[in-house]
Amino acid sequence: MKEPRIGSPGELAEPQLSGPDPPKYILRLYVTGKTPNSLRAVAKVREICEEHLLGRYHLQVIDIYQQPALAEGDHIMVAPTLVRRAPGPLRRLIGNLADRERLLAGLGLRPAIGG
């Protein structure tokens, strides 16, 4: 049995019994300022990440008003948009991110709804 991995402060270290380490998620969440819809999207994505990806994700929140070049580089036309850059393939979830099951399916953490 492998030694428990040491996590960041506040993270519970779990022993790795076998197999490779689970993938690290690289996420970009594009929002438009501090609108209610943007704030809800940030809260929901952080909640899902903390619940399902604790210690295995990097979330970058990008205000397209403040950093339009990043939005242009990722071809973002609508906000909020969540881009899963890793693990591949690249995925985009566009619009209302309040639907928990849709968000989980889009991140690849649950089977797609209806499929």
C-alpha cells in the first residue's frame, strides 16, 4: 500500500490504494462583471469543484470586461461559459450553470442526461 499523499493545508489526505492519480481539472469560468447570474455561476462551479474535485482542480474566473483578450482567445461569445481545458477533450458549458446535473455531466463527473 502506498503512503498517503500530503495535500494542501485544510485538505484531507487520502491513501492511494492503486492505479494512477486521478486527473487534474483545469477550468476557466468566463463571467460578465458582478451580475447576479455571474455570481451564481461562480458559486455553483466552486461548490461542485469542492465537492467532487477537492485538491484536483484549478479554477480561473475571468471577467470578460476586464480581460477581453482571454475571452477572444478562447472564442467566448456568451457568458457565463465554463471551459474545461483538462482533462481533454476541451469542453464548453454555455449559459445557465445553475443546473447541477447538467454541470456534473458537462465536467464528465456524471453520465450525460438522457444518455
